[in-house]
Amino acid sequence: MQQVTWLRLLPVLLVVLVGALDLIYHQQRQGIIVALTAIPALSLVMPGTQSPRQPLISGTLALAGTAVGGAVDWHSRPVAVMVTLANIVLLTAISHYLRRRWQAPAPAPAALPTPSALPAPPPARQKAEAPTTQAHRLGELQVALRSLPQPDRTTMAADLCDIRETPYGTRVLVADLMGKDDATIAAGVELLDQWRHLSASEPSLAEIARHLDNALADRTDRFAKTLLLTFKGGRGELVCCGHPLPLLLSEHEDARPLDVLAPLPPLGLFDLVPHGCPVYTTSFAAGATQRLLIHTDGVEGVRDIAGTPFPLLERVRSYAGHGATALLDALAADLEQHAHASVDGIRDEALLLLLQAEKREFQHLTTTLHTPRPGTPARSDDDRVGA
């Protein structure tokens, strides 16, 4: 408190000191009086809380000191006195304005409402709509598809599938592309474009795999873990290119990995196999009593807190008697529960695809061209409808 009092007296002391020096040495050093112009600005650099009127007080003192000193020998230094007075007035006005700006009162805080007047908390942000299982009928297949996105959904999905009816049967592509950037998008577009053309024009599934491998290797710097399948007439054909093996679910509520003949490297990496890469296809029965579960490797990457992988085969066997949609929903729920016990959670997106071949009821249907004549035996339905 004493320090603040002495600081407030500092302008007065300086005015007295400079004024006394000017009176004593005004004949030898006529410029001493000019030092009084600094007095009004002194209040801006003084510590402690200052009144906005402090520059006005300091400026008045400086003016008084200048007037006293200048009156003693006005005729010999009128210019110095006039300039000093003008500078003191100018600096006083500037210091007063700055002090008022710096010490503008802050807005008073609003009174806190009483607990009864507190507004209701805002509704929690709704979670993004969770993915659901999609069911479709495509050609000879009943298809159920479920995606498992990453929780933050900050990266693009690199898992894709394409199912289409072709002259050679119902064909399926399931691919997991390497990477999650623009080059991955370009590789995915190239893969799908080539697949759509080849699946409708190339009879051999092995040749389709070769063409897709060449397209990725020549036009992109990405590879893709891929399954290629064809279903026709109760039979299935498969080429596995670095992809996790599908699981075959039988009518006895059992599940086992499908035995694949000579799995291949991912598409885009066939040229890494010494002495060439022979492509073999695997054939299997695809009747109404069997289902094929396909999953990308995002499922195998799910770990709990102890690092234990998700027991996919065990869970599939426990749900083997469920319908397609219920089975995939149950697996998705188990995967999320397993991942929630881990720090990393679901690190990569994944696809679950359940395929079941069904024989078509009709291959063609033809109506009669005219009404039978009276007495003409009617033709059986088998003559008119092809099974």
C-alpha cells in the first residue's frame, strides 16, 4: 500500500525536480524544460490500478511546471516553451484516452439461476444409425449382407462386394483392398470396372482372376484380397486370392472352412510367384441345404483386451440354425461386444456375407397360342410350363 502511494507521488516529484533543474540551469541548458512532456505518459507504465484521471492530473502538473519555468525567462526561449506546452496537452489527451480504453469495465457476469430455474440439459446427440443386415434375392442366390464400420468412421471403406446375374450363372466378387487413400479408390474403381465386363463375357473364372490381377498390377500400385465365385445349377465354383476362407454351413447345423484348392496371392501380386502362378478353381455343392458365410479379414483382426481373436467358427456353429438375417445380426453383436473389451476395438471395417443357392421354380414360361378345339385332348401343364 505504501508503494502505491509513493508511485502516485512520483509525477509530482519529477515535475518539481525538472522544474528546479530548469530554473537553476535555464541560461546554460534551455532544453531541460522539454523533459516535462514525458510526465503525462508516465501514468501508462506505472504498475498498480490507476484512475482514468491520472493522466489528466499528471498533465496539469507538467503544464504548471512548464508555465513556471517558462515565465522566468520567456523572452529568451519562447519556441521551446510553446512546443513543450503543446506536446504536454497532446500527450495528456492521448494518455487519458488509452487509460480509459484499457480500464473499460468488463461486463458483469449474469446472475446464476436457481436450481429450479436451470434449463433442462440438451438432448444427447443421437448415435449414427447403426448398419443393418440387408437381404436380397439375386439370380440363384439368397443373399444377406452386413457391414461392420469402424466406430469413428473417419476412413474410407476398402471392403466391397459385387453380385450379378450373368450368362454363366450368378457371380460374386468380394474384395478387401490395401490402403485407405485416393490410390485405393482408383484401384477399387478399376477392379469393379474390369469385373463387371469380365463376369458377363468370360466363361472361365480362372481367366477372370488372371485379367483382374493384370489390371491391378499394370494400372495401380494396390493389391486386393479377393474371392471370385460362380453359382449355377446347384454347384459353386470359387477362386481364392489371399482372402480368408469362407465357412460352409450344412443342414446339420455344423460349420467348417471350405477346402480350397491351391489358394492364390492377392490380386495384383501374381507376378511375385516364382515360375508363374497357376490358377485353380475349387468346385463345391451349392444346394438349398447349404449356406456359405464369407467374411473379410477385418473380422479376424478383432481382439479383446487379452489379445484373444474373435472365435468366429465357434459362434457360427452356435447360430447355424438361425435364419440368414438373424445369424448375421447375432454375429455382428458378438463382434462388437468382443471388441469393446479391447483398447483398439474394431480396428478395420469388415463385411459379412451369407449366400444360399436355391433352385429356380421356372426356367421359362410359355402360354398357348389358341384355345383347343372341342374334342381335342388338353395338353398337360408340363407341355406348357418348363421347369
